[in-house]
Amino acid sequence: MERAIPVLPADDLSVAKDFYTGKLGFEVAFEASEDGRTGLLGVRRGTIEITVDCPMPGHGREACVSLAVDDADAYYEEWRKHVEILRPPKNEEWGARTFDLLDPSGNTIFVMGPVR
């Protein structure tokens, strides 16, 4: 199976790990770090995978990842209890139901599901 796995920059791997696993319900797929603060972290939740890289020089900051999910409202209801959501779900004119949030390093997590 071919797929793309986004790589997001982080300021501190331990903060990113707590955010993705402790707040968003991802599990650790792999971790390569000597000090817990720098290195690579792979997380997964179902078929969604993200790699976090700290430090990540030369690749820009404030990245964005889009997560295609079956039910944006279900993710919103789960995640809003643990993290600040930038805006609640809304139906987009282009045919998706979306909401978004920021991770601790300023990366946008853009969640898209079918229109309700």
C-alpha cells in the first residue's frame, strides 16, 4: 500500500508526544531519541500516521496536516475536552465538514469529514 505520512516540526519531542498520545489518543509507532526532547517520533491512530521531527531545520515551521476522518464531529467532541479547538465543525461549500486546532509547536491539524 502506498501512502504519504506528513512530517511535522516540533520544539520539544516530549511535549509533542504528550499532546499526540495523551490528548489526541494516538499511540507511539516508533521513537528515536537519546534525550526525550530531540529526535523523531512516529504516532498513529487507526490508519492516520504522523511523524514529528525535532529539531527540523530548513523545512519551514507552522506546517499543516489534513486528517481525512469518517466523522469530524466525533473527533471534535473527543478532542475539545483535552485541547483548544480553533473553530467548531462547519460544513464547507466545497463538500466537507471541517474543524482545526494547533499542536504545541504551532502546526495546524485540519480535520475533514463528510458533510452531515
